Amino acid sequence: MIGRASPLGALLRGALVAVVLALAWRVVVLGLAEHYAGDSPGGSEEAARALLWCPGHPQALYQAGLAAYAQDPAEAVRLWRRAVVADPANGSILVRLGRAWSAPGQSGPAGQAMALADRLSPLDADVLLQSGAYWLERGELREALTHLGRAVARRPTLGSEIYPLLLRVASDNQSYPALEVLTRDPPPWWDDFMRYAARRARSLKPLYTLAALRGVSPHPLSAVERNAYVERLQREGLWGQAYMVWSENLPRALRRGLGLLYNGGFELDITNRGFDWHTPPVKGVSVGVGRTFGARGERALRVTFSGHQGRFHHVYQPLYLQPGRYRLRGLAKLRDLRTPKGLQWQVSCVAAKQPLAASELFYGTDEWRAFGFGFEVPHSGCEGQTLRLVSLGEIPADFAFKGEIWFDDLIIQRGG
């Protein structure tokens, strides 16, 4: 429960209630009006006409109550009570009646109506949304989040309305423990919410909170959660934290690729996430792993150019290296790689324009051969680094590529 003695908690609860009530009313008016369109297609006027012909028609009574509620809540309650008598198993009518009874100045068995609505319509998003608003008004945040979470599961489009509320709860020191009802056993939409939170959170505080709550869950972080969190930490320049979250939450099968350079033998599939290899698509280039004669393991990295025009920088890996001297070594095989200036590997600080060091140039045809180069990570201004395969040149004619190049057994070691 949000502490009633806390001004911040009370302010948050008031804001949450206002937003959820607005959303709930909109869903009722728009969604349920369409649901009942077969019987009352014209809204309140058609409902009134329907009641002339059939005074006990439950759906017409429901629509008439909606139309009357803003101006005459007591009349709306009277109409909804008649609707419940006519259709006692209709959870939508019951929840609307319970919400009306719980409003200031109204009286009635609101709790019983809400509980019965939940039992009758446990999968109805409209009922769940109204129930969430009811529990928010009572200060029962855990119960409210349970209902709102189930509503999003039934109707994913509600996420755009509910996610901002969850982010505000995660930002509040007194309210965030209520999120445990969602984080302990995350619902199907949780990955989508974490992507939203990582993009939209104004600070890292709610992300730290969500990660901590998920950390005590019996269910580990999903790949989507991990990647969203890591990418936000990288954007914030917190490379050490990002690497820790990424590496500690890797599935066991992927941890064998860990090292100063990840998956340098290319035996694992490339995920394009975190501190793994990234190979964004580019026209005229095919990048992947495959088998080839002479590779050290089962697979190697293959880059094939088929008429690519333009600068190439589309194979890279983020790194987290402590200050000091290092050496990168590896193997390369070329198959008629035609480019005026060649390709090379470069190690750079994330924030720097010039590389720390670069490999020899690759072009032409050659069997597997070793290559390597040393570099030094400075003590300041270089917490995160990038290893990237890039093309060299200045004018458009320098960036015409054809042919193929393979890489294998890439490794970074400490020392010069």
C-alpha cells in the first residue's frame, strides 16, 4: 500500500488514479460502445429507443447509464442496477456499478461488486482496467498493478498507456516495491516494457530499480531485458556497468566465448547485441559465419562484397579494456578482394575520432596468414573501446568493393 502519511506517495497515487481513470473511461466509452453496437449502434439515443421497446434490455440500460453518469451519477447507478438484475453474469456492468458505488458521495457494496466482476470476467481487459482504477483509489498499489498487468496481457495496445505509470512507480522510493507482483514472474509483455523503460527513462534510477527487482526473481533476465539495459548503460557511457550486466547474464552456453575479445573464433552465432559482434546490414555486402578449409575451428567470419559502393564499417565489437598495453592477433584469408585502398581492423576509444591503432591493409588473394598489431588504452577518456573492420579512402572511387575475406581466431591479449 502507498503510505498515506507520505506526501510523495499520495501525490503519485493521485496522478496514477487520474491517468488510469481517464484511460478506463475512454476504454469503456469507446471499446464497450463498439462491443454493444449490435444492440445500440447509435449510443444513448439508440439505447433510449431500445428501452422503449424493451425496458429491461441490459445492454441498453448499460449504455443509458454511461450517457447519464457525468450529469446524474445516481440515475446511472439506478440504470446499472437494473442492468445487473437483467444480466447478473455480466462482469462489465458489475465493475461499472462497483466503480460508481466507490465514488465519493455514493454508497453500496462496491467491494462485492468488484470481486464478483473479477470472478465473472477474469480475462476481460475492460473489467481489469476498471478494477485497477478501483484498487488505486483505495491505495492498494500491488492489487492495482496485478489487475493492470493482466489487462495489458489481454490487450497489448494498453501498454502505451500503462507503461508510463509503471515507470513512475519504479521512480518512487516508497512505491516501487509493489512492482514485485510483476517482476517476480514477468508477464508476456514485460520485455516490451523494459525496452520502453530503457528508451524513455529520464535517469537510470528506475532502471536500477527494475534490474534489482528482477535480480531477486527466480526467473533470470531475458535476452531482451539484458540487451535493453546494456544498451542504455552504453549510451550513458557506463561501460564497466554495461559489461558486467551483459557478461554476468549471458546464458551458460554463450559464456565460453568470453575473453577480452568475445567469440573471436566465431564458433558462436553472432547476436548483434551487447559486447558481441555487430554486423548491421548494408547493401552489396554479406556478413556471416560459415565453414571454410583451413579454419582453426568449425567456423570463421566471412565478408563478401558484391558491388558495394561506399565506406564500409559494418563489422565491429564494443570492448571494455582497462588502461594498459594490448596486442590483437588473428588469421585472415582473402579471395580476390578488389578495392583501391583496402580494409583494416582499427581499435578506437568510443569518444575519439582517431583510432588508437590499426592492422595492416587487406586486399588481393592470399591463403590463411597471421596478422597482428599492438595498442595502448590510455588512463583517461577511454573507458569504452571499439574494434571495427573499416575501409580506407577519401573519394568515391576508393570505396568500390568486390571479392571475399575470411577472419578467424581473433584474440586480444595483455602486453605489447
